[in-house]
Amino acid sequence: MPAHFCVMKFLTMTTMKNISKTTSLLVLAFSLAVFSSCKKDDAAPANNNPPSSNSTACNFTTDVLRIDATTKNILSDSCRVFGSNYFIEHWVDSARTEGIVIIFNGTALPAAGNYTAVSTFAAVDATHAYVEYYTSTTAYQPASGTITVTDSGISKIYTFCNFACTDGTTTKTVSVRATCN
């Protein structure tokens, strides 16, 4: 066999081996590039800002009690003096087993303005009111929030929005618009 054929055969074999190695490396690099670009979606950012107690999201025009995402019409109420406190209580069922109570200091209708919600009776005073959402089996109180009392003729409108209320185990988001005549 002439020498130039041996050289050609050698170069061809070497080139084929290099092409095979190069192709394998290119396929591997391409695969890594494709798979590394397929990542999971980022998790939604945590909301570290608690909801406002008087958000426009709770701009109700009728008397309602909203628990988590469920809005219920207030069916009946009782606004009265009991002992040395003024109670407003509103129910969303005819059996009066689910509702909201807000207790203000004093024996008169509370003045229009803002009151800080508290979770114990002992903390009720001229600027603090006790709040409790309850069902037939459990009572939930907020850690904090603002209750707004508004005059509407001879009536009072009581509102608050997105209170985080707990029974010690479970937390409910509670909002209300209620009227006492």
C-alpha cells in the first residue's frame, strides 16, 4: 500500500474518533443546558404585611359578617347595656349560634371614632373594645385591630376588616359591617 494511503487512513480514523468524541461532548453539553434551564417556578413571596384593619376590600354596603372567604348576611342583632358595658351582638343564623359580639366600656352608645380591639374583658376601657366571633362550639378573638364606629342618623355603624381571630388552635379572618339602631 502506498504511503500516502496509510497516512490518509490514519488521518481519517483519527478524525472520525475526534468527531465522535466531539459529537458526544456536544450532545452532553446541549443536554445539560436544556435540563438546567428547566427549573421549578419560584414560590410566591411571603406576605409579611398583615392586612389592614380598615381595608377598602371590606367596603360593605350592607350588614354582613365575613369569615375567611365566606360572606354571610346578618339576620338579627341585639344592642344593649349589660352591667357597666354596652354590647352589640349580631347573628348570621336564625338559631343565634354564630355571630359577632363587640363590648364597649360604659352604658351609652359608643361615640363615633376608632377603638382598638382587645381579646380580654379586663382590657375594655374608653379606647378599647372586646371582640369575639363565635359559633356554637368555638369562640375566636383577635390579637389586635381597629374597630370604626360611624354615626348614621340615629344609628351606629360598626366596621372592621380582616381581623386574624384565633381560638388558640385555629385562626379565622373576620370582617364585619353591622348597624345598631
